[in-house]
Amino acid sequence: MDDRIPPLAEPATPAATPVAAATAAPAAERPFRPRASVLRRWRLAAGALAVAGLAVVGGLWVYQQFTHVVVNDARIAADMVVLSSRVPGWVTGIEVIEGDAVHQGSVLIQIDDRESRLLVDELDAQLAGIASRREEMEARITLTERQTQSQIDARQAAIRAAEAALAAAESQRDLARTENARAEDLAPGGAITLTRLDQTRADLETARQAALSAQAQLENARAALAEAEAARGEMTVLDRQLAELGPEEQRLQAQRAQAVLNLEDRTIAMPFDGVVDQVFVDTGEYVTAGQRLAMVHDPDRVRVEANVRETDIRFFRPGQTVHITVDALPGRTFEGTVERVGQAATSEFALLPNPNPSGNFTKITQRLPVRIAIAQDQGLLRPGMMVEVEVSTGG
């Protein structure tokens, strides 16, 4: 038995298989694939589209420059109201903070009002005293009128009685004079006795005295009437004193009204429905008259204020519609209406005028203020925001 190992069979050569034959083929004989050409074409197409887009954008920009005027330094504006104190005092309470929406009449800041309340109470007491004095004088006038009227009536009745008594006494006197004269004529002839003559003489004297007494009583009655009428003159004094209470009461009422005004001024209230922009004081501070306390504005009453170049001001006419874009609200366009065009350039209001006395001159395009009305949109338009205003030139 042959123990030798038989030789291994030789492996097949690569050229013997189709795959190997294909692999062994030279690189020059591989099929052409146009990848670089396609990429180059895409790049050329993209470049052409970019150039076309830039041309369109450039054309639109040029068209925009010739047919529209754009003001890019305009702002949202509102009436910023600064609330000040008319009276001095300590701040005892601040009811709001910056950014609060407050209704009209709501309390914003409270100033110490103790002295003002005490002054109002004092004036109320004085006015109450005036009312009491008036009632007292009116009662005295009524009482005096009644008393003096009754006295006058009594004195007038006494005068009438005295006049009647005087008339009767004078009649008796005249009768006694006649009787005495007759007795004087008859006595010398002895027709009457001397006793009768003496009697007539005594009766005449008694009648004379009675007449004099009646005359005195009449004069006393007239004097009493004059006294009663003089007492009635006290009513005139009381009437004048009562009339003097009117001006005094008016003076106290004026002082009270001023004190009430001072008291009300110590409560700083919201003048309209709006928002609080800034508070300048803190609780416990002492404020003086005229010192500003807070700043507020009405968010529903906003507008656009722009300074337009004098070369473009002819395109902004009252009633002209403009388009507005707000920097804070990209992608949104608002419409506005020109309300007012300024009658003087902004340079005329400069604190330091430039009269140019040297003759050196650099011409600078001036700007005129323009106010544009715009409708508020849910409180998004706030004072100070930058906006751009665009108006068509009609070209």
C-alpha cells in the first residue's frame, strides 16, 4: 500500500470564470456615466435662476423707488399725560404699578389729607353756626314784630281815647266859660247870688284843668306811640344783621369749597380709561406742588408721527391713504390716513437756531412733521414703536 499523499489539484485560474474576466477587463473599456455633466447643468440652472431672481428684485426695488416714498424714521405716538400734584404732602398710598390698565376715576396715588379734612370739618361747623344765628335772628324779628305791632295798636287806641277825652273836656270848658260869662253879666244887677257866681267861676276853672289834663294825656299817648314805633325800628337793625349773615356765609362756603378742592386734589385719580406708563414716587415720599407723580396714556388713541423730507412733502396731503409697517410686527401692514401736515420745518423749533452769520452754507434737506391716523389693533401699537410709512407718488 502506497502511503504517499497524492498532489492537490490546481485551482482554476481567474480567467476561467466570467466574473473574473469582467474584472480583469481594462478600465478604458468600462461604460460612460455622465455624473459630472448633470451636476454642472444643475449648477448653471441654479445660477441662472438666482440671476433672474436678483434681476426681478432689483427691478421691483427700482420701480418702488420711482413710484413710492418711504419714511423709515416714523414712530407710534400718543398723548402722554403727566399727572402732577397741586398740593404738597406725604404720599400715603400707591394703588397701581407700571403697566396697569386703569378705568377712569380709579385712585392712582393718595396724599396725606388729614389737615384738609379737619379744615373742612371746621368750616362745616362755622356754617352750621351761621344757620343757627339766622334762625335766632328770624325768631327775634318775628317776636319783635308781634310785640311792637301790639304796642302800636294799643298806643293808637290810647290816642283815640285821649282825643275823645280832650274833646269832651274842651266841650265842658266851653260850657263852663259860657255859664261863667252869663253869671258875670247877671251878678252886677243882682239877678244871681254871689255864690252862684263863685260856682260858675269854679266850674270854669275845673273845666279848664280837665281840658289841660286831657291834652296832656293825648300827648302822652302820642309819645307812647312814637316809642312803640321806635321799638319797631329794632326790626330794621335785626334785618340788617340778618342780611350781613349772607355775605359771611358765602365767604365761608367759598373757603369750604376751596378746602374741599384741596382735599380732592390729594387723591390722584385716572382722568380717562388708559394704562399707567410710569410711576415717579414711592410711598412715604414728600411731594411738592407741581411735582410729577405718574405718566399715563390712552392706548386707543394712537397715531403715527413722521418727519418727511421737504422734497417729498407734496405726496402727503390730508386724507391721503398710506401704508404702515411696524418693526415689532413683521409681515403685517396697516393703513393710515394723513390728518395734518406741519406748517413749519422741525429746524424752526430747535433750541439753538443757526442764523449762519458767516455766510458759509451747507444745504440740508429739511423735514416737516406729518401726523397720520391709525386704528389700534388689540393694544399692539404702543407709543415709541418704530414704523415705516409708504405712500404712492401716483407715478
